[in-house]
Amino acid sequence: MTNKLELYRCNVCGNIAEIVLSGYGKLVCCGEEMELLIPKTHDEMEEKHVPVIEMKDGNITIRVGSVLHPMEEEHYIQFIEAIANDNKYLKRKYFKPDEEPILTFKCECKEGISSRELCNIHGLWASSEVTHDR
Ligand SMILES: [Fe+2]
């Protein structure tokens, strides 16, 4: 059984799959069951991974993280997602190693949002803490 918006990784080939709509089966890739990615929410080091969500006048800015994560060829943020708390909307931005890991967009987001990001080395991280700056 899968759940909407879960992320799964194949530990053989690196495929990442997101559940668009849930079903009863198990996801299999390269002959093995895929691993459900569970986001971490606290970074013991310098908070370079936990997304920081700011809302100001209907503009959302999501940074990874409070100290910007390195964006190098071997170690970088692969994507950031913003997800409405009622799971009705999803926004995803992909990054290349030389780009800043920041996602900005306009949204009243009255239902509230959370964010998650994937680091190619350190995995999945999430936050639902939104700072309102008016
Ligand atoms: Fe990292």
C-alpha cells in the first residue's frame, strides 16, 4: 500500500518515484522493493538541510537551509517541493549544482504549506514551519 506524495528510492539504480495517487501494490525496481524515504526534520550540524519557509505578502520563499546548502557537482540539492497542507497542490523545482537552492512563488496558501528537499548525499528533509513577515 502506498500513500499519495510518498517518495521511494531504488537502492540499486537510484530511481526516485513519487506517488501521484495511492494503490495497494509495492513498488519494485531492479528486482527489489523500493525504499520509502522518511524525511528528517532536524539537522545536527549547521541546519544546511532543513527547508526554511517564509511568507510575505503572498510570496513564498523556501531556502535550503538557514545556512545555504553547498551546490557542488558531487553534493547538491536535487529538488525542492512545496506541498499544500491539504495535499491539493504541489510545486517542485529541480536544481543543477551551480544554482542556489531557493524556490520562490506566489501563493496565498491559506491552508498552509510544508516543504521538503532532496540532497543527493544526505537524503530527504522536511519542514512545516512557516515564518510570516508582513
Ligand atoms: Fe547535503
